Amino acid sequence: MTMRGTRLSILWLLTVGLVAGATFAANVTYDHRALVIDGQRRVFISGSIHYPRSTPDMWPDLIQKSKDGGLDVIETYVFWNLHEPVREQYDFEGRKDLVKFVKLVAEAGLYVHLRIGPYVCAEWNYGGFPLWLHFVPGIQFRTDNEPFKAEMKRFTAKIVDMMKQENLFASQGGPIILSQIENEYGNIDAAYGPAAKTYIKWAASMATSLDTGVPWVMCQQSDAPDPIINTCNGFYCDQFTPNSANKPKMWTENWSGWFLSFGGAVPHRPVEDLAFAVARFFQRGGAFQNYYMYHGGTNFGRTTGGPFIATSYDYDAPIDEYGIVRQPKWGHLKDLHKAIKLCEPAMVATDPTITSLGSNLEASVYKAESGLCAAFLANVGTQSDATVNFNGNSYHLPAWSVSILPDCKNVVLNTAKINSQATVLKFMTQPSNDDADASKAGWSWFNEPVGISSHNAFTKLGLLEQINTTADKSDYLWYSLSTNIQGGSQTVLHVESLGHALHAFVNGKLAGSGKGSSNNAKVAIELPISLIPGKNTIDLLSLTVGLQNYGAFFDKTGAGVTGPVKLKGVNNGSTIDLSSQQWKYQVGLKGEELGLSNGGSSGWVSEPTLPKKQPLIWYKTNFDAPSGNDPIAIDFTGMGKGEAWVNGQSIGRFWPTYTSSNAGCTDSCNYRGPYNSNKCIKNCGKPSQQLYHVPRSWLQPSGNTLVLFEEMGGDPTQISFATRQIGSLCSRVSESHPQPVDMWNADQTTGRRPGPTLSLECPFPNQVISSIKFASFGTPHGTCGTFSHGKCSSTGALSIIQKTCIGSKSCSIGVSIDTFGDPCVGVTKSLAVEASCT
């Protein structure tokens, strides 16, 4: 049996053992070259899926699509504040069912990297720490502090024990081959002084003492003590070197895109650049690479951090927020993973030999004693394509690309040349089943009182910091004050707040609002107001939009109205500082106290005239679920800011009125050159997020309840439901593309190798290609959905594609003049096709 055949047989047995629930314990270790499983070095492709950012009903499909995309490993954080909202009161139900998620990954035959942290960052509220931790006497987070270490060890041990009880570590026959302790501490540890080093040593010792039988890692921690593996996070990690010659080169977070902030544009990372980064990492000795995220999902409820992180955590990931594969990103990476796996036998046998082929040109060769050989040829230049000579052959390398040669001779894939099909994803608005008047009559509402309405209100001198006051039980804190003014006057109300947003009411009427941003959460407002003679009431509604999740001492970042609060220009022009007066406080809203989010309570009003464009109103309606199985979203056009619940479950904060800047977007994105989170942004000048995911598993066919709390003023009758659907199917392949990876045959040493091929496949079972919207062989322009003919175009392309593809679930056709003729001699031609499936 060949070496590769032996490896595949071992993997098959491992997979069968996982699926069958057998206990074939695996010995997981590492050496300088790779993770080693039962004595066998392995190259791993991993992807992050965070279990609470989707639903248990979505998990099996997400995991299967990950496996189909070529992943070996699923990586997830463990979210402390989710599982222990109250000290020693645990919750592992529903979306929090970590054990179920890990078991589903095992059933699919994949491994797990469990990043316990327990600090996670992750754009998650408070970095994953529970708020009660803040109130433990004498505590200091993430440093050599006994109260913190005691709590961190207790939770970490709790998670490890849960996994052990279910035999989920590989040493017990389970899928978990790696665990992580701490997270990106090396980015900020200098701020903690000498105590940081002793803390990291303690964390490493604590983790290894838990005896999981699998290696532990620390990402972004160059001084991670042995035997902890230090790993890299970033857009590129090819230049990363572990802190010991005995540790493998691992990449825990390859950012597949970037997160979305309210007030920000939508980030996009081109797949050509992402594939380039992956190929470069493995070219230069990488052994384990993880996409952060492979499926980003949704920040349901109040789980977002930031502050100002949006409800969508799509992350431009290969599987989108709604669970649909994003093409061509998913498909091109799938091809890349196959190409890397073809090289794996040579890669795990030896270290790469790296040589220069010229300026910005590099070859890496893995040549084993057995004769196995694999090579990576890179052009890291950002401007010019290049032709290189390697092993006596000539190769064309586009700028910012890597070619992969599993036999050191033939190119199976170039990262800049996409063979995978593309799809156009769209939202289809669902028609209302009521006319406009009936729709209005279907809404009921509740007016949230302005100011203090709860018997739990309390009085304090001066202005209180918000998080210490609310313990994050609610986004909202009322600051209320009555003051006497002689004679009344026109004046200016000046308020300064640590953030994140603020609504000011004077004598029960909204005077104005202010908001911070993801770059600066602080709020300062100056509002012209009219005061009446005698008693005047000032009510300030301060609110948070997800707590800080990153940075040194992030837990000490405050929020709320800390002042000063002043009245400027009162009567004779004097200024009155109200900051140190006696303020009355109320944590949360009356509607929260009444449980309105569940749709209950007798306080709802149903009258023909629905109040609109007014602040502080709860709305409720019933609706039927859109038909079919497509994922569902709510379009919040017409609303201002607030939170929404479906059948009592929070789908998150909505804020469609927070639009992104008009600057920075481009119609086309050049993938060449280093990527950053501002490089390829889209959606400028538009709402950061307009559509909000509603999981189908939360809905019944009819009789569903939608509850909204609107802070600023909106029109709920403008809300609509939409379904996430795949529109067109496209592909564009040139004569210069390699053959498809699936057609690779390393034994094919004689005769003519197959050329490039364009393939289309309908995404869902029982679908067939029903029409060809566009076909051109020559020099077509545009992208999927906007293709157009160039100056050179074969006259018969459309009919050839129609004959080959229509009526079939999938079709493939050679991209060559043998098929289409030669409409322009001497020019490299492409075939572009757009199709529809039904």
C-alpha cells in the first residue's frame, strides 16, 4: 500500500470511530513540522464556526458544508458569559449547547479546536467575561491576580471536565485535538508590566495541569512557555516563526473578511487575496491554518461587543450569515484545499527549501527521500505578472499569486485564477398578505414612559457610571433631575457622556440625541431648549451598544453620563452645572420590567391610529412565516434604533438609521497587495445593516409574534420580510487557467494534459439549469450579473452552452478554440457564462 493510501486508511478508521461513537483514542502530539496524530504528521485546514452565532438546527448543515469545502477541523471559542451569567449558575441549553455542537462535528468526521480562553475578544460583549466577574472583590482581569486566577481556573476546569465526561478529547476517542488558553494577550501584555509574564506562565501551567491529553496553544503570545504552542493571527502569517524549533507553524486566525460596525461600511476580502495568503503560509512551512470566520453568523440578543458591533457577524465568510455558501469564495478555497492536500505527503515528510527566482519571485520545494516532490511558486509583487523558469520549465505567475505544483512539474492551481463558479445572492421581499389598512390595524403598541417609572428607582448625589450601575442587565439607564428656573428661558443643555448613545428629554419631550462611533464611543451634545418658569424635568436616557471587548484594561472602560451636565445661558446668561446635584436613577425600561418582549402583558393598545415617528414606543404584531425553506430576514427600513424579538427570542439590535460614510468605497477591488479592513469596503452612504436574520427554527407556519422597541421614532408598517436566495449562477475561465483540481492525475506523464474547463452546478437538489442568460467566448467584460461582450466574441458560444447545459443539474465544457473556434487569433480568450437554475 502506498504511503498516501496508508494515511487515508488511518483517517478512515479515525472517522469511522468518531461517527460510530467508538473510543479509538488518538495520541496527539507535535514536532517542529506539524501536529502528529498517532505518529502521523498532518496538514490541517480549519475554520471557525461559533455555536451561539447560529442555531442548533443550522449546525449540521454548516458543519457538512465546511467538510464539503475541504475543512479538517472546526474551531470555536467558549463563551463564559453565555454559560455562567450568574456565578455558579450554568446554562448549556439551545444555542449554548456546546457538547451537542462538538458531537455534531465529530459525527461529520471532523476534528475540533476548542478555544476556551476564557477571554475570547471575538467582537463579543465584554470579551466573553461575565459582568459579575467585575464585582468580585479585589479582582484585576488578565494579570497575576489571585481572585481572577481562581475564577479563570474554575471555569476552564469546568469546561475541560464537561468535555472529559463526554469523552470528547482525542485522547479519549473524541474529536478535540487542540485547546487554547488565553487569547491575543501578547498584543497588550506590556501594559500589565512584570505581572503579565508570571500570569502567562501560570495560565500555561494551569491549562496543562488539567490533563486533556492534547496540545494547548496561545495565539499572539511569543513567550508562550513550553509545551504551549504559540500561534499567529492576522491577514498574513507566512513570515511567522514559532518561539521554539520544536513547535509547528500554526495560524489560528486567518481573517476571511472583517466585522461590521454600526456606522461603518461593509468589509469585503477578495478570495484571490485570501487564497494567496493561505498558499503562502503553507509554502513557507505552515502546518495548521484556520479561517476566522468560515461561518460568522449572527449576534443575537445583546451579545455584540465593540461597542457598536452590528448584529450581523457575516465576516464575508465562505459560508454567509444565513448559511448559504458564498461563491466563488467557498469554491475557490475548496479547490485550494484539494491542491494543498495533494502536496501533503511531501509537505509532512520534510521542511521546504526556499529559493529566489528573481525580484519578488520565490520557489519553495518539499522533496522527500522517498522521491515525493511538491512545489509552490510565488509572485509577491503587486504590479506585474512574471514568467519564471523552474526545473527546466516555464511558468506564468500573475502578480500577487501562488502556483501549486503537487509533482514539482505541473500546476494544479494558481491562487489568482478562479475555476469555481460564482453566484449572485439576493433578498426577495415577501408580499404582505394584508392590505395597508389591515396591516396598520394589525399593530398594537405601548408607550414607554419618559423618565422614572419603576419602584426600583433610587437617588444618588452626582452622576453614576453606567456599567457599574446596571451590571449590563439592560442597555438603558435613566438619569432624571428636577430643577427650578426663575422666569423660564431659552438655554442650551450641554451633556457629556462616555457613551455609547444618549436621548435627552426636557419636560417629557425629546430635545435631541447623540451617538458615538466605533472609533470614539464618547458623546457630547449641545441642545437649544426652552425652560418654563418653576419646575423643569430633565431626563437623560443613556444606552450601551455592546460593551468593550478588546484592549488592555478593557474591563475598566466606562459608559454613561459622567458629565458635566450644564444649562448654559440661563436668564442673565449664567451657566448652571447640574452634575453634582441629586439625580434619580432607573435601570432599564418599564417595558423590560413588564416582559413586553415576549408579547405578553395587558398594557398593549390597539387603536386605528398607530403612533409613528415618535420616540420610546413598543410595537407588536403577528405574522405568518414566509413560505419555502429559504433563510429569512427582516428589512427594518423605516425604523430608527432599538431591539427586536420574534416569539420572545431577540434577533438583536437594529439601527438602520446609522449610515456609513460616503467615502472609501470603490466599484472594483484590486486584490493585489496587502489587504486591510478598509481596503475593499462596500455599501458606502447606506445603512450599515438593513436586513436582520430571523432563524427559521424560531418560527411557526403562522401566528408568530414580532415585538419591537423603538427608541428614536419609526414607522413599523414599512417593515418587510425577505428571503435569502441564490439568483444567477456564473463562471468565467480563461485559456490560461489550469485544469480543474478534480481532474488532477499525478501519474499522467505522457500525452496531452486536459486543458481548462468551465463547470456549472445547480446549488440545490432537484434543480436543473433552465436558461443561459449570457455566454461569450472571447474577451468578455464585467462580473457575474453584469457580463457583456468584448470586441472579440465567438458567434456560436451561446448555442453550444445551451445545448450542453440546459436540462442538466451540472455541465462542464472545455475552454478552448477546439470547442468554440478562434474569434481572435493570438489573444488569450475567456469563456463567461451566466445561468439560472429551477
